[in-house]
Amino acid sequence: MARYGQRPENALKRANEFIEVMKPARALDTLYEVFRNKKWAYSWSESVLEPIMFKYLDLCVELKKSHVAKEGLFQYRNMFQSVNVGSLENVIRFYLRTAEERTEAAREQSQQAVVDIDDLDNLATPESILLSAVSGEDAQDRSDRTILTPWVKFLWESYCQCLELLRTNAHVETLYHDIARMTFAFCLKYNRKTEFRKLCDKLRKHLEDIVKLPSSGTNVSINKPETQQLNLDTRLVQLESAIQMELWQEAYKAIEDIHGLMNLSKKMPVPKTMANYYQKLAMVFWKAGNYLFHAAALLKLFQLSREMKKNITQEEIQKMACRVLLATLSIPLPSAHPEFDRFIETDKSPMEKAQRLAVLLGLPQPPTRASLLRDMVRLNVVMLATPQLQDLHRWLEVEFHPLLLCSRVQTVIDALHAEHLQQVALEEAAAAAKMQEKVAAAAAVAAASGAEDGEQTAPPLPPPPAPAPVPLPSSTTALTLYQYVPALKDVTLMRLIRQVSQVYQTIEFSRLLDLARFTTPFYLERLLVECVRHNDMQIRIDHGRHCVHFGMDLSESQREDRPEGPTLQSMPSEQVRNQLVTMCNVLNRAMAVINPHQRKLSMYFEYIEIILKVQHLLYLTGAERCTESTDGETI
């Protein structure tokens, strides 16, 4: 690498000469000498060095030398991070913008390389067929790997280098978070899931380093409200990007980071931020299959919106109440284990996990299905929902009618399905209208360009007739309510099995299948087996006679507490278990009626016995003290 003992302006002029003769590597070496000599570089102002830095970074991008760009940016940061932060920000933004433009150009070139084929009648050439058979890739994948991938890698390295350079400096803290959000957009645009995970780990490591930094005027302090808000906004963008990329593990980690930042802050975040947090948290719980905490998050969102949101309409309240009610009703029924199973359970991880999830929602203890139903009644959520969903709540949680249960629920499911189809038709009509607008705009541009060129163009075709307007769905959003239909069916079938077991001792399988309108024989039998597997019920399937027997064993009982949901009567096994307890209670009441003073007399004797025991203990204590004092005098 040659050395040039000249002024920076001369170095820039020399580099331009090398560029004109197609020697960009020599030009880059010439500009690098300006920043390599620290004593010489520090004597010039940013007005002189900034144009040199722009040309230097442009050459680094052209040659895809990210490590050389990092060295120059490191020197430039040391020179101007305390003197002129604006110049440093301009340089870094120029570097990233240039890298993004080159990457986008490579993307368009890669797509054009696939489009530019010689013979349209013979799209699959022998070479492409052989390559696809060997590698399993199509022409677009091979073109991306050859043209686009090197630029995507360079852009990723550029983002990471800028984040490493700016992570601890308080003067460029805003720029650091802007670059972090730009990197999230890059991962989302190019579908880089592995790089997204690495970026999340990198930001988490940077936050840990910031917490350990000593207090200084140039270091980032996590105790400042501005720093906490910037980190919180960045984590919200991270959570949104993880949800769009369907990386649910990273989304959960982002939620934990957001909750930790909220705890660091001395004041609560604004209601809009909390509403966004609860909404994303509910989505992550739903994707994880945790319907209980999904409903709890929606309930917290409902409470926050009703209390904090100004000018909220009755339609919005009804929409949110419908979603909360349907999400709570879709929670699977809890299984009741027998007492000996509770004693032998030694794994505490499920309870600890539930406690951690409850902390994310700000709850003192994990919620249950019964507690959520009580909260909905207390907060008047049921009455705020539509009459159809109020009937659904009454059918599932209040009334006992196994013969009509599934047929009633089927009407609600049909209504949700109809609204879902209506919403899909509305979206398709909107997409078709948008496409027609694009086609009309392109035709207008083509007509205008043809008129400018003086060409004879054919008159434009009349636009196709507009589609008939599709009526808007009702206040209950179909896209958010239809997702609960599968879980609602399972809850309804479990309710049916539990209610039928309290009425029938034996029932034909075909009759039970007729009552369960929206299931198959295999799935219904699977639910029956699951009930026995979780020790919820006593069920025996007789395949020879095609019938189902309920509660035949009187020596075994499955439930220790009151059954959950509508109950007609206890099972025979539960009645047998409680016979001795019932007999004892009846005998006690009979003794109280025959001899009412007997209880008072027994309580009097118990009181005297307690007094005597206390006096005896006091006497023994005093005797021991006397013995100790006598021994002390003898010594």
C-alpha cells in the first residue's frame, strides 16, 4: 500500500484519476492513507475530510470490502463523535444508503436475468433441467445465489459494523436505534431468518453491555428515560418483525425484553404502547397454543382500552367484548386429577412457567378458566357482547341441556363462518379494485408516452365494470372471531360428554355421534379416550355392542372438588366416596338435636384440658430454671 505525503484534496484528486483509468483498488488505497495517518488526519476539519470519506465508502461498497469500510468508519468516529456528530451521521447514512441501493439493483438484475430468456416456447432448457435435478433449485434461486447473495451479505455486514461502532456512544444513540430498525426491515425484506436471530442476540448483548457501563458523559446510560424509550421502541419493532416472519420464539424473547425495560422505567408506558404490547402478547400466546393466557391478554387489553382510550365508540367496545368472550369460552376445560396423582407430581416447571407468563401480564398469580369467566361477569363483558354470543355463554356455562347443546352451538359457528366468507369476499373485491387502478394508471402512462412520441395509438379499452359493492361485516370482526371455531368445537364436545355422563349410564355410540353434530366417529372416540387418559371421567367403550358406558366403577372416584360447569347430579362413584362424610355430618347434627348441651360441655372439658397442659408446661419450665440456678451456685 503506497504512502502519499500530500494534502487530502490532492489525495482525492489522485483517487479520481485512478477511478478514470478503471483502478478502483488503487484509488481506495490512496484514500485510506488519509485516515491511516492519525496525526495528519486529526489536523483537518470535517469539511475537508467528509468528501474524502464519501468517496472512500463509495469505493468500499463498489469493491464489497466491508472490513476496509469498518476501519475507515472507526477512524472517522474517533475524530468527530465528540466534535461534529452530524458529520458522522451523514457519513454512516450515506454508506448504508449506497449499500442498500446496490443491493436493490442486484435484486432487480437477478430477476431480469431470469426473465431474459431466448426462447419463450422452450422455457426449460436441457441445462436448467439437469441443474434442477442435481441441486433442486430453479433458475431464480441460482440467479439469486450468483448475483444477489454477495450483495445481501455485504449489506448485512455493513449493518452489523455500524451497530458495533455506535453501541455505547450517547451522542449517536438515536442513529444506533435507527440502524437497528433498518436492519429489521432488511431481514424482513429478504426473509433472512438466521440473520434476524443473530441480530436479536446482538442487540440483547449490547443492552447487557450498556447496563454494565460506568456513568460517563459519553456513555449510554440505561437510567435515562430517553434511552429507555428508544430501547422500548426498538424492541416493539423487533416484536412486530418477528411476528411477520413467524419467528415465535424470538417474539417471546422480545416480549420478555420489553417487560424488563418496562420494569426499569420509573413511570408506566403510555396507554398506546401498553395496548400494542397486550395485542402482540395475545397473538404470540395464540400461536403457541396457550389459549388461557391468550384470553387473559385480551382481557387486559379490553380493560386498558375501555379505561384509557378517549372517544371510544360502542361498536369498538362490542367488538372487543365479543373477542374476549369467545376467546375465554374457547379455553379447553381443565382436567381434574385425583389426589394421589397430585402427590406424585414432582415437576414444578409447568407451574413456574405459568407464573412467568403471569408476570408478563402483570398478574399476581396465573389465571384459570373459572377466574376469567368470573372477571368477565364482574366487568360486564358478557352483557357488552352481541346477543348471539351471550346465548353461547349461557348454553356452555349456565344451562344443562345435552340434547340441544351442539345444535345450538352450530348456529353460532355457521354465523361466524358466513361472516368469514363475507370478509374474504370484501378483501378480494378490494384487491381487484386496486389492481384495476394500477392497470388504468399504467395504460394512461403508456398513452401519454405514445402521444409524446407522435405515434398512432389505439384508443384505450373501456374499464371493466366495477364489482358490486359487498356489504361490510357486522361489528364482530370475522377474521378475529373465526379462528376460535376449532377450539370452540372441542370445548362443546367435552361439555356434551360430561353432561351426557350425568344423564346416561349407557348410550349407543351412534346416538352420541348424532348429538355431536360437528365431529367424526374417530375424533369423538379420541376425545373419549382423552377423558379417561386425564382421569376426568370413567368411560368404557364397548366396540362389540357399539355403546359407551359411563361411571361403572363405584370404588373409584375421579374428582375431589365440585365439577366445573353446568351440573345436574354427581356421578355414582362420587356419591359413594362421600357416604362416610355425609354420615358423619348427619350424626353430628342428630347429636346436637338430641343433646344440645353436650357440645357446650365437651367444649368446656376441652378448655380445662388445655389450661392444665399449659400449667404443666409452665411448672416444668420453672423447675428447669431452678435447677440451673442451683447448679450455678454450686460451681
